[in-house]
Amino acid sequence: MFSPQIEWYCAQCGSDPTDRRKYCTDCDSMLTWTCIGSGKSGLYTHYYRHRDNCNYCTPELEEERQEQIEEKQVAIQQRFQTLDDNQRPWSEWKRTDVSCIPHTGHNVEQVQELYSMCEEPLINYCSHRDKVLANSTTRSYLSPMNLLVVTLWYLKHYHSEHYIASELNFSQRAVNYSLSAVVDILHSCLYPALVSLPADLASRRTPHGPQQHYKLIVDSTFIAINEPHDSEQCKKYYHATSPTNYAIKVQVACDFRHRIVHVFECYHGSIHDITVLRESGLLEHVEESVQIIGDKGYIGEEYVVTPRKKPRGRELTQEDKDFNHDINSARAAIENINQRLKTYVILGGVYRGPIDDFHKITKIIQVVAALCNLNLNKHPILPPRAPSVGLHPNAKWAENGLTVAGGNGNGSGINQLNHPQSLDVDDDQTIYIADTHNHRIVQWKSGATSGQIVAGGNGQGNGANQLNEPHDVIIDKTKDSLIICDRNNRRVVRWPRQRGTSGETILSNIDCQGLALDEDGFLFVVDSENNQVKRYRIGDTEGTVVAGGKGEGNGLDQLIKPTYIFVDRAHSVYVSDWGNDRVMKWEAGAKQGTIVAGGQGSGDGLDQLFFPHQVVVDQLGALYVGDSRNDRIVRWLKGATQGSVIAGGTRGPGPNQLSFPRGLSFDRNGNLYVADLWNHRVQKFNLEQATL
């Protein structure tokens, strides 16, 4: 009846009983027990409940108890799974990525991966909540999966708790409590798993420029807040670059793979960057071979490499200018990351929570950093238009294309296109099209029968809300905007993707034909009139020539009326050299290019091109070219001396034909999209086989 694991005694008089009666024979107090194995103790009346559940006291029942626990867990999981399947919003958002990505910032697969990382604590939280609410007559709650996606929705869009409560038909208090609890769960599960300093930091080598020696990049960013009511608080939180003039400061460190490796604790907006860095503990990880790159705010800190200041009364030497250029190029990675963090409106908007709760704010930033890294793991930063899947050299695409935009004749209707020049495809297969002769950019969602005007469309002109024959458009995901080559206005325009009514001119007086972005956020622009390609740091208006610029000609350092470009992850620039019927590759820093396709004069041979336009390169170095005058898309494998036709080949309106194709792009699954200029449509050729 009594386990040998139990010791009995009287807590009142301290005597050791000789038998196992309920009360002490000396003082009549109730006996007390202690379990040697588990260390638990209690009064006599609690002993039997302990014994029936203790593996030390009744080891013969351990297997039975384990089975009961497992059965209970399965029953709980099944109940919550039923809720997951039937309860809003997950019951709606899980249907397609088209619905899931805009709400949560992640596709269905990523959300399910997040849930698997946090499943146990989410279920435990819900089970505990059920016990607390067991006697409530107004019991309603979200399932574990719905708690997760609602929290992601909150972080991404920063809707008010009142709005979320009204959308889900819950109390605002319940929403507030749940959001706080799930942020804590995400922080404990995601941040340690997805954000950490590499263990081999000192031995890592990075590919180019000053990065050969410097392993980390650090920068501060801010979270805007409303003006504090107290004057002393105003001084503490003052931050000149915040749109409200007040902010909370946070510093972030990343590596050269664009991964966030450290998020510091939050500080008042007025605290100097060096102070934050010194108190962060990050400097403990650096030494002479492991240095940090920072901006001018870190000048004076040992092991932090910063741009060189101009001496008083003198100009920088060319060596200093080149050094600063390399440093600024390297820092593009952290600037890109800060932009990605701020695509979560809770960080990119005005923070409404308690501004003195730095612990909570730091948790939120670290959770968002982990989510950004997860996105990077699943979808590495790829050049616009490139496929994210590996394409086997034997890959084949459907012979017949599907019309996914336009195809209803030449016109300005919302279901029509008029000489579409180029396109870019988003992660959810939404297509952005430069509808050139309609002077607009149109968005066609997957499966839609008509488009939506997202830029221009206000007639031909040079106003801030107008375009004039746009020739190219690319998606800048870090700033959630479109970059548009507004050719006849001789400008490059940035246009917000969300409710944008006008564009911002970022470059002017340039004969822009084609655009590209690299993973560091540099913008590349084809200046067709001057037969060159220039690279621009965002905010820079001068640019650096990276291809051509030696006058019109057919030399290896020359171009003739270049049209479109592609920049790969090694920073090599591929140029459609339209007037020379060839594609040129200029490696980073090269003084001349190499011919990688065509160059055998104009013609329809497999070793020839005729007026090449859009060019894309896949992960294995295979080149895809819109061979416009030959009415075909050709693929040149890396190092090949001739190409193969993968779409089109004859002129006409048929599903297996093209008519002067110009733009081309891939979606993440390797399907090919073509801007079929003279057919006024976009054709999609599905990938049929042979991905890696």
C-alpha cells in the first residue's frame, strides 16, 4: 500500500511514526510524507493522488500512465486540428498563397513550418486557457494555428486590437492578451533558432572587396513614436530622421549573406550609435581579423571600419574615394535588411504601445528579424525575373502557352494591353506589366480575366501621376514598390505598390531602356542613348559605368543601343546588345565584356540572335533571351556556342507562336512568362519537367 520511496514524519512534533496511521500518535497532527525519488511532499490526504501519478512510487504503472498521456495529447491535437480547419482566418488564408502572403507576409508552406517550430507551446497555451475558461459561459477562443496567423497578421499590418477583435468577433481584452502571449512564444522558439552569430565567425571569408577581412555590418534604425508628453522624455526620444522627430533606436548586425545575426536591446532615440554598440556585447566577438563595417556614426571605435572623412580644407584622395565606395557598397546589405524589417508595419509605422517597455519592443523586433531570416532561408534574395528553382539542362516547357494577361486585341480596356514591353512576376504569380502604349503599369493577379492599373493610366504626360511609354518595370520588395523606366519622360520612377497615386522621380535626364536590381539594393539602368549601363546606389544621381561607355561600336568594350540587362548574384552584368545582335557579360569590375550569346550577325540560326531584348540568367548560368525579330525565346546553356528554342519560333497569334516578344520573366516555380508585343498579350509556358 505504501511505497518504500516515501518517508513519513510529523511536521508538528518532529517524531518519526512507527506505523502508517493518518495522525501522529504523540500529538494527533496529520502526518506528512516526502517522496525520495521526485522530491515532492505533502499531507497524508494527498498521498494516494501522488502515488497514482508518480513513476518512482508505482513504476509498474508508468507504461499505462504514458499511454494515457499520449492518448490525451492526441485527443487535444485532433480537437485543435478541427478548429484549425474550420475557424477563420486560417480556414480562408490556407487555401492559396495569393491570400496567405498579403495577410501574413509568408506563404502557406512557411506558416506551416512556423507552426511546427512553435506547436508544443502554442498547444500548451491553448490547453491552459481552456482550463481557466472551463466554467465560463461565454467561452470562445482561437485555435493554436489561428493564434499564430493572427499574430503574424498583426505584426505585418499593425491593425489595432479593436479592429482585429471586431473582425474575429472576440473581445479586445482577449485579443490583447493572446497577442502578447504568442509574441512571447514566437520569441522563445524562433529567435534562438533563426538569429545567431555564426560559431565559425573568425574563420569565415567573404567573396569580394573589403569584405575579405570584415565579417559583420552594423547599423542603427529607428521605430517612430508619437511625441511624448513630458519634456524630459522628448529629449530622450528625440531622433531627427524619424518622421515624427521621436523614436526608439535599435541596432542590427548582419553578415554578407544578408542574414541578421544580432539584434541589440532598444535604446532612447537620442543615444549615440557607438554607445549602443559598446553596451551590446557584440564587440566581445571581434578581433583584428574579425572587424565590423559601420557608417560615420561609428568613427573612432576600434575594430569598426568606417568611411574616411574629408580632411579640413582638402579633398579626399582617389584612394580614399575608392575605399569609401567599397565600404558603402558593403553597407548596402544592412540597409537592405533595415528596409525589409520595416515592411512589417509594427516597425515601419508609428509604434502605439508603451514606449518605456523596451523589453517588449526588443522582443517584437527580434521576432520580426527571425521572420525575415526565415523568408531569406526559403526565398534567397534573387535578381528580379530569375527562377528560384534549379533548372536542369534538359528542362522543357509546354509547347503551347496560356494567355494570362491581355489577348483581347489592341486597346486600353482593363482586359486589354497595347504593346506590352516587359514584365516582372511576384512570388504569388501576380504579374506587373509595362503596358507601353497605354502609358501605364498594370497588375494581373493569377487567374484574373482583367488587370488593375497600379501606376500611370492618367494619359500620356510627364506629371507625377503620369507615364510616357514605360519600357520596363521591376519589383523592389524591400521597399514594397515598383521601379519604372519611364522612357519618353527620360526618367526612372519609384511608385508605391500599395495605394500609390503618384511616383517619385529617382533619376532624370536618362534614356532609360531597361532596369535591374542586385541583392545589395543597387539599381542598374540601361542608358541606351549613351551605349552604356550604369549602377546607382539608392539616392545617388551620378552612378558608375559598369558596361560600355566607350562609344557606339562592336568592340568588347562597346555596345550599340543596348536594351535590357540582368545582374546575377556574383554582380556580373548581362547586356542585350541590340545593335550588335549579341548578349554580353561584364563581370564585376571588368573593363570589357565577353560574348555569351549571338555575335554571329543577325539571323535565325541557333548561333545567332536578331534584335535581342530581355535577358534572364538562372542559378546554373543558363541564359534566356527574348529573340524578338526571330519571334522566339532561346536558351543558351553556360559556355554553349549555340542556343535552343524553348518557346515560339514562328510568328503568329497561336498558342505556340509569338510575335516580336520582348520581355520575359520566371515565377518561383520555373514557369516562363513572355510579353508578346505585337499580339498584345502575356503568354505563360508551364515548366513540364527536369528541375533539379
